[in-house]
Amino acid sequence: MRLYVPATLSELDSVSGGKIDFQPRRAHTATSKLIAEMAEHDVTDLEEVEYIAQLAAADDSLMLVAQNPHEPWLRLVISVDVPDGAVTPAQGTDEDGHELPSSAVDINQSLPGIPVVCVHVDETEAAQDIQGVLEGDEVAMERLSDRDLLWYDVTELPQIPR
């Protein structure tokens, strides 16, 4: 199962030999619920559904940055493949009482040495918009939501600007 794990840039420091350790945490994937919801909108291509899951992970990454202001102000999503049994559907609501996205799952066990497939990260210019979002600027939020995250292969992790 392909997971999209919201993260911060400092978490990349723990990648060793292209592998990362994860403890139980929230992630996103193309769940059966998300696939069914997207099919109602005539979206049946799995890659498109996975993109929606990746966007939800990027939103959660923004929340991680907000909770850790010493982190570089860039969203980061780590893509990994894990066994299906390593996750369970996420239950409940987020910190603000909103329903969780249909892509939300919980990693339910320690996952040592998981190979990183790739990462998606904001370009450095997005930091200004992230600052604006954290200050409540709705226009900055619109600009940020229009930004695509940049794709990096696991071999390119040291080249990610911070």
C-alpha cells in the first residue's frame, strides 16, 4: 500500500540508506472510501485518487509546521510502501473538530527501515505563503493551495533546499 506521510524537513535527517523509521502516526492513502467518493465524481484513475491523498498529507504537513515553528516553513510528504496490515482507517475528527479526510489512515505499528519511494516538498518560495497562512492570510492560503509540491527521488534528498 502506498502511503503519503505528512512530515517536516527535519524528519528527512533520519533517512539512512534510503530508509526511514516510522512510529504510529497519521498518514494518507487511496482508501476504498476515497476511491468510492472520487468515482462518484467520475474520477477512477488510481493515480488521480492517490494525488488527492497526497494533497491531504500536504495539508497535514502544514499543521505539523504550524505546531513546530522552528521547522523550515515548507510542506513535506514522504511516500512509502507498507504492508496493508500496517494501517487502520483513521477515526474521529481533527484538532478543530472537522471530519477527517477519507484518505486518512493511522500507522498502527512501528515500521523500522521502510524504503522511501520519493518525497514531495514545497519550493522555497512557498515559505512566505506558509507564513501568511499561519498568520491567517486567506489570500496566502489560496496561493499555497495552487502550488504543486516538487517531486524528489530518494537519491536526491540531500539536494532539497531548506
